[in-house]
Amino acid sequence: MRDDGAFTYNGGKVARGETQNIRYGISETYLGDPVRIPVTIINGERDGPTAFLTAAAHGDELNGIEVVREVAHEWDLSNLAGTLVCMPVLNVPGFLAQQRYLPIYDRDLNRSFPGREDSTSAKRMAARIFDNFILPCDFGIDFHTSTRGRTNMLHVRADMEHAGTARLANAFGSHVIIASGGGDGMLRTEATAAGVPAITVEMGEAHRFQRGLIDEALAGVESVFAEYGLYDDTAVRWPGWRTVIDDENEKTWIRADAGGIVDMHYDRGALVHEGDRICTITNPFKDDNITVEAPFTGLMVGVLENPVVYPGNPLCHLVELEERVRRVVEREQSPDGDSLRA
């Protein structure tokens, strides 16, 4: 951000009080045509922080696209204190092909940050995004879904040992925060390392819009805006209960020990107790059923959607809850409340 309040990027600037919708070139196709990502920059009349919202770093993960678009184009931002940089589709080639990775050698854009201008095609794309639209920001939120064939309840992933990202994660107001630094090349990891605290929000499954999760994520964005002063007339939300999973022993991927067809007995977000039958794996004749039980009492953060597995394939992501939180969730999911049994 310049002294005059303008947001600048290589090739242009957005003055205070202005909004720009741009298609920014980050690469070229085999035919030499530009590969351009959509970017909306809203520079408020009043001073405040600069935040980025990004989605579709994996091209088939669509829920976050609608979150970012609605904030940029449907919210009343006339009294915004600060600047928003909204990038609903980072991985345009993957989005066009409706696949997770960049079609060029199946590179993962979300393992390519901060990028390099003299490196692979993926890292060149990442560098142009990172240098122009991430580094000028004060914090950011990167939206994802589970990979195809699985689904996640909405939760935040963040480095909770970093004060800036911990503040951001708590402000989002999700029930579950999974504490982790993230892998090398991830947008949130590299942005945080560069001085721009960032979190990942996981929500739902690939290849679709899920309205309930989109609305829940929008409420989280509004809460973050309240925490950082971009909005004056909103409040930071408290989700009612929260668990922070910061110990590897408190979470596990339960994997299939046999191949077959899966009958899942619980939905994402369900509380299961130790010994509960999570799912049953069967063969085509249903004469050799294998029961998979919960190894401990916990919350089903992620579950299988595509009901077929090889040995070793993930069935669900289970996280442990401390007793106080578990009692609250049990009350919520009691027969008088909501049941998440499939």
C-alpha cells in the first residue's frame, strides 16, 4: 500500500475509494494466449488493514469461489475501512479442466508458493500471484474443500503457535481448529512466513456448491472483518463451543484394511463414541462384512463420500474432544437435537 492509500500491483493501482475488477495475466497457454486470473480489489475510503480472500488453488474445489464472489460483489462495502483483494479462482487452468492440479504436468499450485519467476510453470504462476496480491496484505484466508470422493465439516487449519494466525483462526469462529504449520509451498504457510498471517478454511467436497457451508463461511469472514476493524457494525462471533486439535494423538485418519463397498453410518460433523460402528465394508455378495469401529470418542471431521475403497484408502478423519467440549456436542446431537447418523 502506497502512502497515498493506493493499492499497487505490477501494471496498475487502485486508488482509495475505488474498486477494480481485473483479469491478471500469470502465464500463457501452448498457443501463446494469456492465462489470466480474476481479481477484484476494493480499496475503502477509510484507513484499515489489507486482506486477501482466495479460493480454487485446487481447480475443482468450488465452495470457496462462491464465498469470495459474494463478499466482493454482493456485500455492501461502501463503508469498508481498509482494502480487500479477492481472488475467487487462483488455479484457472485446473478450474477450466475441473481438476485439482494444474494440467501442466499435474503440478500442485498450493505447493508452489511463494514461487519463482525463473522456475517451473507452476512456480512462475505462484510468484506472480504472491508478489502482486499476497505480499501487500496484512492477513488472508484461503478457502479449500476436501479432495473428490470425500467431504469435510467446516474447520480452520492454522499455525496456532504464531500469534497472528492464532488471532485470525480464533476470529473466524469455527467449531474446530486443527493446529499445524502446513507444508512447504502452501499459500498459508508461505504467506505467514513472509509476514502475512494466513489460515486455510476447509469446507465440504469438490465439484459443487454447498449453500449451508458457504453461508457458514460467510459468517466467519464477517467475524474476521469485525476483529480487524474492516467493519464497524458487526461483532466477532463465538461458535458456542470450540476445540483446538494440536496433538497428533488427538486426530487420526481411519483407513480401510480391506477393499470393497462402504456403507458409512455417520455424516461429517457427527460425534461417535469409542467402539461405535463407523462403517461397514462389504463385497459384491454381502457375505463377508467387515465392521470398522471408532478407536476413541471423537468428531468426524471428514468422511468418505465415494463408497468404494482399496486397502489403505481413508474412510474418515476423526478428532478427539476434551470432556467439556464432548458434553456440549453430545447435548447438541442428542435425540432431541440434531442427529448426524447417516
